[in-house]
Amino acid sequence: MVEVLIELFTSPTCPHCVRARQVVERVVEKLPGVVVIEREVTAPENAELARQYGITAVPTMVINRRYVLAGVPSEERLLQYISRAR
């Protein structure tokens, strides 16, 4: 059962997106019920979704369509947001 959905908005040319992906992967492997969808903003449908969320930079995470977290968070900060979203 999915309790928390993390949408990770990235770009293939973004140097910080790799670190953001690594943080998300480390956190998610510790938590059942958390699902990650990576959305490259170069795809038209993902670019439109990013606009709907108000995203103007990558990497950005949207958690349960409510919390927007820009940049590369620490694992602790990401865990705090996931806890709030549950």
C-alpha cells in the first residue's frame, strides 16, 4: 500500500539531481509504503506538471502532492517531510 508518494523532478543536465536521487533512494529503502516517481522535466507532460506545482528549478521533490522541497535535502530533512505527509 502506498502511504507516501514522492515525485522527484529532475533534468538530465542537472548536476545536483544525482545527489537528490541518491538521498531519496537511501531514505526509501528504509521505509515501507513510500514510492518514488522520477519525472524528467524535459518530457512535455512532466514539464506541464512541474508548472502546475510551481516548480522553477530542479531537483525538486513533491511529497503527496502537498509538500514541495527544492534542492538536495539531507536524509533527516526528507524523513521529516515524509513523517508529516503520513
